[in-house]
Amino acid sequence: MLAGETIIFFIIITIFLAFRISFGFKKGIFKELTRDMSFSSPKNKLTPANIKKEIDTLGISIEQVSVNRVSFLGFELDYQSTIPGDIYISKENFRDKFNHLVGKQDIQTGDPDFDDEMSLLATPLYLIPALMDEKTRRLILRLVDRGQQIEITQIKVKCLIKKTLFPDMDEWKEIVDLLRSISSKLARKRTLAYRFAENILKDPLEEVRINNIKALTQFAPNAADTLETLRQALSDPCARVQIEAAKYLGDEGCAHLATMIARDRENLETLRLIEIIEGLNQKQPAKYLELLKELYGMQRIDINPLRMMILEHYKKKGNESLQSFLLEQLGKERGDLDVYIIEALGTCGTVESVEKLLEYSDSTWDREIRRTTKEAVAAIQARLGNVEKGWLTIPKTGKSAGGLSITNNAGAGALSQSNPNNPSEKENEDESPIPGNRSGNNQHSGSPLE
């Protein structure tokens, strides 16, 4: 009997002490917060209800929440962003990681430590690069280290920590401090253009600077402030940042890219040179085409990807002045590069290219070369249409007298490949596996090249 009474006594004492400790802690933590964080002390009696009421008036609430039957303390601070739009930032969970694995990406700032930890959503998308400057990213990562879950929107910052019997007062103070610091950064009265410029010109991570350039050009591509920021970015120590900024500066940007090639082509990585060529794709001045010829002739172990990009550039431009250069390169290094050269000749070549293309096609077993040649010659025919007053005819013999001829008495006609000995004979060139064995295609007035 005595043992039972003793147990009941100890239970009552434990409940009483737990209540006193909990209430005493709340009084203590509030006093600490009011002293260190410049909160105002409540005028009424210090009760748990009054504590919560006082903190609520400051825009901060601390309350118990339950997630999957686990008790947490939720710290929430209300604020109002000065930037129009919606944001939602949270700690990355399993579902977010799975979405990344299957190719569904959220917004990226360019900071791998931050992007790997956080799930970032916004409308419009360019809000995230603008708002997530270096200091804000560091503050949010510190909050992630302290809390089990965090949630940041344009109107609140929230953090959940596990509820314990004896909470760490220093942890509470740090969380409240982080909430106030993050909300203060997000609520700064700075325009988006200012925030973009600050990140582009000052952030220590080049990928962050590049992402901000892309976002800025989506936000206000032609604004005077945008162009000025991009011009300043041309002096960035990182070549990638310079290239990205130059892409959006028209003639001025292309001139800068050309200068980079002329000045630093031996030191720039092949991938950087490829990015420069992509930037030059928007312009066609002859001096840029000549620079690309110089790049094409560079000797590097990894030069072929660069040469392929240059040939793609030539193909898009379709400049007939490149024909001689392309014909000189044809067959120098047999392989995939020849396919790109032939495709470029399809847009840059003239009548002069046709016979050489067909002769080269006859000299190889490569079916891809033969197919590409056929398409290139057809493209030349379609582009040139009537050639002077006659038809360009390529007979079966190819190398015999008159094999390539432009007759003066044929009248208006089209470019065609034919077998003069048997006009009704048709043959698919690719069906002949032996190089040089071309029986000829059907010739008739105005027929396209098959």
C-alpha cells in the first residue's frame, strides 16, 4: 500500500515540476528574446497566453504542431515582400529528389550547395535568381541546419524544430534571429533590376552570375539598366560570364566575342570556344567567318567538336564565299567531319561543288557519306534553280568528255543528274555497294535530282 502511495506521489510531483519548468522556461526565453532582440515586454501578467499574444503582435508566432504524430515547435514570422510575384522555398524532400532523378528540375540558382538542399519554385521564374543573393542563401542554409522543415513564401518565413522537454534557449534565439534576417533580406526595398545587377557583378560563384544574366534578359531584355549591367559583365574575370553577357548585346557583343577569339584562342578551352561560336550565330559579318577559319585550323586533341560547331555555323549562314574553303577540307580527314562538310556545301556550294561531291561520294563505301551527298546536291539544285540558260547534266560516266556540261541551247531548265545513254533507266544510288558504280538517274525535262 505504501509503495502505491509513493508511486502516485512521485507522479504528481513530476507533473507539477514539468509544468513549472515549462512555464518558467517560457518566461525565461521571452525575457531573453525581449532583451536581446529588442522585443517589448508584456504589460500584463506573464502567462503562456500573454507570451504568445505579445509575440504575435510582433509578427512572430511559436506554437506546437504535429506532423505524422511527431510533435514540433513551429516558429513563424510574417512579413511582406516588396517584389510582386509568388515564391515557395522549402527543404528538399524525398519527392523532390525523385523528381530530379527523373528529369523534373526546379529552379536553380547556380549554387550547388544551396540547390541540392532546397526546393525552389516561383512565379515568374526569374524571381529566384534575383532574390537569392549570396547572404540570403547562407542564411537559409543555416536555418535548414537548425530546423527539421522550413517554408519561405512572399509573406512568411517558417521553421519547425523537434519539441523537447528541456529546449535549448540559444537555439530558439538563433532561429528567431535567422527568421528576422531572412525576412529583412527578402523585404528590402530594392528593384529587381538592382538585385540582378548586384548578383551579376558581385556574387562569387560564376554559375550564379550566369543564371542571373539569363534571368535579367528574360525580365527586361532591352532596358537601359539591363544593357549597362551586361556591358559591365564583359569585364568579368570568368570567360563564361563574358560570353553569356555578350550574347545579348548584339553587334557590340559579337565584337567582344571576336576579340576574345583573336586575343585568347590559344588559352581558351575548346568548350568556351564553342560557346563563343554559338554567340556569333546571331551575326554574319565576313570578319567573323574568317576568324572561324582560323579556329578550324587549330591543332588540338579535342578539336573535332569545335570544327563540327564551326561547320554547323557555316551551314546556317549559307555563304557561297565559303565554298572553296569547304572543298579544300573535304576528304582531308575521312570520318564524321566529312558529313558536316558536305552538309555545309549543301547551303554554301554552287555548280562547282556538284561534280566534286559526286566524285567523292563514288570513292567511298560509307553509306552516310553517299546519302548526305545526295541530299546536298539536291539542296544546291533547289537553291540555284535555273543555271544560266541550260541544264547542268551529270552523265553516268562522270569523268568522260562532256560529263559535266551546261548546254547553251537547252533553254530554261533545272539541275539534273542523268544517264544520256538510257533516259528511262532509274537507279537508287545507295543500292550500289561498290564505290564508283553509278548507273545514273532518270532524266526528263525539269526533273529534280532523286
